[in-house]
Amino acid sequence: MGGGVLRICLLLLMSLAPLAPAMAEPIIIAHRGASGERPEHTLASYERAIDQGADFIEPDLVLTKDGVLVARHENEISGTTDVADHPEFADRKTSKTIDGAVMTGWFTEDFTLAELRTLRARERLPDLRPANRRFDDLYLIPTFEEILKLVRAKEAESGRRIGLYPETKHPSYFAGIGLPHQAALLDLLTRYGYQTEADPVFIQSFEVGNLKALRAVSRLRLIQLVDGEGGPADMPGTTYADMLSVQGLSAIADYADGVGPALTQLIDADGPTALVGRAHDAGLQVHGWTLRMENRFLPAQYQRPDDPQGRGDFAGYVRAIAATGVDGLFSDFPGQARAALTPAP
């Protein structure tokens, strides 16, 4: 066969070969809302994230004394509210041991919802995000039901589905004081129409027991959060590193639909790790946390020390993390994260 004919045959064979599937763009999960631009866990922060096109918004859920789910990153609220300025609550300042760590301040479980409604939210990182301080004392602590109502209203306004990604904070601690998350969480989700794996909901936890309990009674998707060190508070002796082994991921797949690792577990000093591939082999999704624009939160190669806002090459880092094949990305800046993944026209 002549060389020209051979080349033609090879080209024909190549044209008939199946194309490699295009990598799907990861979902963008608004970490505590658009918390880089508004005080975290406020309706304003969630609405800002939705307007920027976030696929999911993420409320961290704790409970009040009267059993109402509210959105705070921690049940200790001195850093995210004006509670210290309320003399009527001065005697409620106390120290507690939460998941083995001693914390001092004011705790949601010591307040009724009505009492919490007298407080106002404040920026948690005022030195790092001074522009957000202009929103201090403007917003209430939202209940989970208010967040659900906001999502429904924004869906009607925008014509698109908006996902929910609640985290149960310190679930074994709260269960131990008679305030379990599970019933209140599932009741609200059911009442607002979220019941199956087809609904845009992921429930996440750093603990294991509550995810297994949820799996026993719910078809909603579950995410096992993992950190770069330590282990689940409800499983002494088990490390997150153990859970990310081949055997550990297989065990997670028995009760959860995915894992949520820290970004440093996806890319380390030597480059991308094997975690995404191992998790996908186990049938698990991978949602990495948390993308932030400030140099303080970026690896050295993405920092820009001379930037007047103290921000680095955020877009470059977003693209590098996305290239690992993750299925979802948490970000304090969901609009900018989406823009980093959107090709220029």
C-alpha cells in the first residue's frame, strides 16, 4: 500500500475513533453564601451568591435552645454577631468543650430564637475583609426555613433551580444535649419538597454517625467531609487519612455519595494527588473546599504580595483545582470562581 493511501486510511480510522468525553465543569458551591463580599450566613450573603450564579448555597446549621435550626458557622457566636454589646446577655458568656476543644463565648443553644433575633450579624474576618464591615449590624441570623423561602423566591424570579448544601455542625454534641439535627432538618426539607437523590440537595458533615443515620431514613445525597488532619469527632481513633485510603473510601460509599476534602488534599507541593481518581473509582463525587481570593488562603505560587487588596492569582488556582477532575468547588467568591472557569468569548 502506498504511503499516501496509508495516511488516508489512518486519518479515516482516527475520525471514527470515539472522542474522549469532555470534562464536566464542577458545580460552584457558595461557601456560607458570597461570604467574601457580605457577612457570612446572612440572607444578603446567600442572595448575593445566587445572583452571581452559584449552583448551591451552603448554610452551616446549629440549633437554638428551643430547637430551631439557624445558620452560623459555629454555635459560638461572639465573632459573628454583636452579642458582646448586649449587657442583658453578659451572664451567658461561658466556656464549653465542643468536640474536644475548649471554647469561650456565647452559644446558640443558650438562646431562644426570639433572643437570637435581637442580635445582628457581623463580618467574621474584619481585618482581612474590611469592606464587609459596612454591612455590620444590618442583618439578622437567618433560620434554615428563611433560607428555604429565599431559595424558592429566587427560583421563581430566575427560572432556575438553586441547590442547598447544608452542613450539620457538631451533630453528636447537639444530640448529646437533647438538640439533634436530624428530625428538624429532614422535616423542613420534606415540607419544601426535597426528598430524593434527584433533588438539588447535599447534606454534609465532618462526623460519620449522623450521616449513617440520615442514610437509613433519607434518599437525599450525603457528603462525608474530611480534613487534612485529625478525624471525626464521633469516631476516636479514626483519622481522615485512613478514611481516604482505598478501603476507607469504599466504606464511605456504603453510606454517602461523595467526599468533601480540603484543597490541600487535592493538590500538594508535588502537584495533583491521586485522591480524585480513588474517590471516583469508589463511586464517590469529590467537592473540594474552600477557594478564597486572599493571599493568606492561597498556595505560595498563587500569591501576589504586591497586590493592594492582598489578593492573589485566584483564577489560576481555581483552574488548577478544577483540572484535578473534582465535581464541585466551594468558594467564598462564587461569582469570581464561575468567571475563572468560563472561557473568554
